[in-house]
Amino acid sequence: MLFRSNFHVELVHKIHEIKTKAEQSESMVQEICRDIKKLDCAKRHITTTITALHRLTMLVSAVEQLQVMASKRQYKEAAAQLEAVNQLCSHFEAYRDVPKITELREKFKNIKKILKSHVFSDFSSLGTGKETEDPMLLQQLSDACLVVDALEPSVREELVKNFCSKELTSYRQIFEGAELAKLDKTERRYAWIKRRLRSNEDTWKIFPPSWHVDYLLCIQFCKITRAQLVDILNNLKEKPDVATLLLAFQRTIEFEEELAEKFSGGTGTARNKESASDDEEEGGEHNKIVSDIRRKYEKKLAAPNHEAEQDKDKQKDLSVPGAGFNFHGIISSCFEPYMTVYIELEEKSLVDQLEKLVQEERWETEEGSQTNILSSSMQVFLVIRKSLKRCSALTKNQTLFNLFQVFQRILKAYAAKLYARLPKGGTGIVAAATGTDGQIRTSDRDERMICYIVNTAEYCHQTSGELAENVAKMINPHFADKVDMSEVQDEFSAVITRALMTLVHGLETKFDAEMVAMTRVPWATLESVGDQSEYVNGISSILSSSIPMLGSLLSPTYFQYFLDKLAASLGPRFYLNIYKCKHISETGAQQMLLDTQAVKTILLDIPALGKQSSGAASYSKFVSREMSKAEALLKVILSPVDSVANTYRALLPEGTPLEFQRILDLKGLKKADQQAILEDFNKHAPAPAPAIKHPAVAPTVAPPVATASVQMAPSVASPAVSITPSMAALTGALANREDVLARAAALGRGAATTGFKRFLALTEAAKDRKDGPFRKLFNA
């Protein structure tokens, strides 16, 4: 036990001793390291000081050497020395407050000023009028460019700017003089700069290629030239001669093209490629455009010229060619405000050509033509295309847009010429006295011409839209949204609509004699029902002579529109013509019903007659609806006196008492007999119905507003005709009056007179009527 205690005490003592020695060792190591750190820091400071002193010595020496080189104009050596001094100075940025460093920096700055002064002075001796420059001077200036590159970038910019200004000083003086400050001397300006560039090409090799001196010189030249041309144009006392203006404009554009190609790496420009393709298409050279225009405009105009605002120069000098600078328009844009005279004469030329084309138009198509359009329309667009090509070769900005507006006026004028050529109705005292006021009479030749006008207007409608698309693609995007031909297309759509309505009115006039003949038939004294009447044969003859030709010349869309308008006119007119007859006996009504069915058949056969079947189903439905009104009226006339009121209410539910009284007159009833029937009719009338409004015998239909695409509805009722009831209303009325229909059916089954039975027998035996349509009609 005692042994263990002694051992424990001894172990604790040993551990304490070891810990103490460790602490002593650590303290000793820290003292040694502290001394080493001081020595290392001292060494680093000594090294930095030695390096700085060495660099300072080098800087002092380099500045002194640079000063000597500058005084001796040793530019090549000075350029290299400048680079070295700049690098040495960068090491002393942290010592700017040290007096010696500040002194050296000021001295270096003064030396650079001296170098700049010497370089600018030496460059001032360049281009003093000598035919050849001194080779030693050129070499010295070439070395001086190295110095300029070593100096600040602003020094190079200033030197190049001064050089360009000096080179263009003589240009300003020459072309500001009274002799050359003229519009017709514009081409000589560009010849001057081209000659200058060629003659000084070798001399200007002293400049490093990266300076692009010739590029910046051309930019400065363009700005000066633009300013001088604006002054010339503003100071004109009268409108410029068109040929002179266009020639100057053309030469300016060509010069801009050359500059764009020269400073775009020789790859050419899109405008060059376009011009090349246009030349290939036309088979002529680009320069012929100006010569053609000069021959075209030989007469000079003498009129006051409005002052145009001077265009602001917004072009920026760029240090690298092809890096975004656009030579197109840098000079030529100043001509835009003065191109009004060109547009005016271009419009005058187009108007004259339009008048000539219309005067020479035969209003017929050439033999063998597959288009069925007038030749003048194609010629109009041909001269427009030539005019567009001439202008687009010059400019694609405001002037081209102004010319497009001229195209709009020319096409509207052509549409007016087509409209004016359409046959017109009779006017004046003679027409009013003869009852032909407003009637349109058309011959077969007139009908062909109208079809040609319809096809021509459709061609112009489509081609004008294509013209607008082409102009929008080539014009400056700023104007593209304003290029629109919708108003022009509306004009041609109106011509189409009016022409088709003229065809309808012309046929209506041809039907006048047949309608009069229908009222003169002695319907009250007919003894028997026979074949269709002569006036029906006349209607069939008129349609047979006109429809085949119309169907061959009109497109399906317009032919369908024409048929719908014709049916909408002839159906109601036939209905109204029944009221114009005096007295209709039962036999007469039977004959008229037969004629009505014949007219309906004739109308239904029109699509086949015109050899156009598109839309025939809707047309047939439309014809059946229109002619069913006349059939319903005749059924009422055929009904017995005791049931005529009920039959009238069933078949013509929207009829009025006045119309019902007229039917009684047609049946030949005396006024005394009519009174009781009218009182009974008014007593059973459910409510006062609005009177049916009927059109005149030959209505004048205003042309509907056509859409831009000239799409006609397949079934359009005539605007001047408003006749009810519709077939749907008629069907509902018949369903509600089964008792009346039963009595009307009894009439068809033989409950009437012997004459009516003979009518049914004749109808059944008639050719092409073996199915007995009239028996079905009355048994419905």
C-alpha cells in the first residue's frame, strides 16, 4: 500500500517536470522564429527598394533618352522608348505623391506634348502641291505614325481629322465657287474625290491600315458634299430641271454604291445584287434608266420651289469600315424633299398613257384570247411596273411611297373609266315622255363588253393587291405599313357589282315587251287552256340568246351572283305583273298558272343553259321560293268566291285588305258583291297586317358594297325588292288552315267547272309534263 503511494507521487512529479521542459522549449522556438521573421521582412523591403531604385534609374534614363529623341525627331526610336517609359511609369502608380516621381511624370508629359507638336508640324508639310513627295519625308512621317500610336488614342483621332480637313480644304473652295456650285456639276464632285484617292494612294501608305484614313476621308467628304448640295437646292429660284435632278440623284446613288462596296471588303451589297438582277431581267444596263428619263422629260418647268428643311446629319464616324456605317443615303437622302417635280411629271406621264390606252381600247378581247380581259388593263400595269422600276432604282424612301400613291390614283382613274363605259339608262325629256327613263338597253355586243369589264375589274383587283405586296417588300420598312391598296380594290369591286347589275337591268329592259304582252292577253275571254303563251316563249328566247354567252365569259362566282339577282328581279316582277291585268277568268287563271310553271322551268334551266352548275341547288331553291308567290296568287284567284277569303289568308297570310280587294277585281266581281266578302274578310282578320310593299315594274337597284375579295353571296335578294311572306311563314300558315287547304284540294279534284277539268287534261297530255305538275300543285 505504501509502495503504491510513493509510486504515484513520483509519477506526478515526472509529468510536471516534462510539462515544464515543454513550455521552455516552446518559448525558445518562438524567440528563434521571431528573429527569423524580422530578418525575412528586412530582406523583402531591401529587395523592393533595390528594384524600385533600379526602375527609377531606368525611368530617369529612359525619360532623358526620350527627350533627346524627341528633340532630334527620332520617331522610330521614340515610339519604342514611349512604350518602355509607359511600362515603367505603371510601376510607380503607388508613388504619385513622391516629389521625384511627380517631377518625372510632368517631364514625361511635356515630352509627349513636344512629340505631338513635332509630328503635327511634320504632317503639315505633307501635300503642299508637289507632284511627288520626298521619300525621306514619307519615311519620317511613317515613323511618326508609330509615335502617334504610342500616344493617347485622341492624338490619332485629332491627327486624322486635321489631315482630312486639310485634304478637303481645296474641295470646299473649288465647289463653293459660283461656277461649280450647281446641280449639274454634281458628277464632277465624285470624280474629284475618286481622282484624289487614286493619285494619293501610294502617299497615304504611310498611314497604318488600322487607321482607315481613306475611309474616314470619304465620310467627311460625304458630309461636306451633302451640306453643299442642300444649300444649292435651297437656293434654287425655280423648280429644278427634272432631268438634271435625276442625273445628279443617280450619280450620287452610284457613288454611294461604290463607297459601300469599297469599304465592305469587296463582297458587294444587296442593292448591287438587286440592280444586277434587274438589269438581267430588263436586258439593259443600269445607266439607261437616267438616259430614258432625260429623253422622257425634255421640257423644263418654271415654277416657285418651296423651301425644304435641311436634313440633319445623323451619321456617325466609325473607326472600322463595315462595322455598321451605311453609305446608302448619306448624300442622296438630301434629294428626297425635292423629288416632287419628278413625281408630278411621272404622274402626268401615267395619266397621258392611261388616256391613250383607254382611247385605243376596242372593248373587245383579241381572237384566241383565253383571259377574256381588256388589253388596256395589262398595259396599265405594265407602265406602272416600268415606273416603279425607274423609281426603285433611285430611292426606296419617301419618293417611292409618293409614287405608290400616284399608282393608287391612276388605278382609281382606270376603275372610273371602266365604270363610265357601262351602258346607262335613258335620261332627259324624251326618255321621260316615252317611259324609258332609267331603263338600260343592252345589245349582245354590250353584254359581251360588260362581261369583259367584270373580268378586267377582277384582274385589276387581284393585280393591284400583288402590286402593293411587291412595293411593301422593296420600300423602306418605315413606309411598309402604309402601303395599302384596299381602297383601290374597293373601287374595282364596285365596278364588278355595278356591271353585273347592269346586265340584270339590261335583261329586265328586254323583258318589258313580254311583260306588256302578258297584260294584253285577253285573260277574261279565254275559252280554253292551251300551250304556254307567246310572252313566255319571248322570255325563253331572250334568255336563250344571252345566257350561253354570259355563262362562257363570267366566272362561276359572278355568274351565280348574276343569276340570283335576275331571279330576285324577274320573280317579283312577274308577280306584280299579274296585278296589272284587268280581269282574269277561271280559264285565264288556269292558263296563267300554266305560264307561271313554264317561266319557273325556264329559270331553273338557266344554269344548264350557261353550262355552269356550281351553286345550282341554292339557285333552284331561290327560284322556287320567288315563283311560288305568283303560284299562290293564282291559286287564290282560282278559288271559289265563297272560300276566296279563307284561301287568301292561308296562302298569303300577310296580305292586306287593299290587295285582297284587287284580287276580287281580278276575279271580275262587282263592287256590290265585293262589299260582303270584304266585310267578312275584315271580320275574321286576327290583326291588322302590314301592307306588302311591291317594287316598280323596272326597279333601279343600287350596287351593293362589295368586299375587298369580291366574294358574292350565292343567294342575294334584290335590294329594291321587299316581298313577303317567306316560304317558312307560308308553310306555317298552311299547317294552321287545314280546312281551307282541303277546300282548295277539292277544287283540284274536279269540284269546279268543266273548263277546269279540260285544263287538267291538257296539262297531263302536254309534252314534258307527264308527271302532272299542276295536279300535284292543287293536291298539295
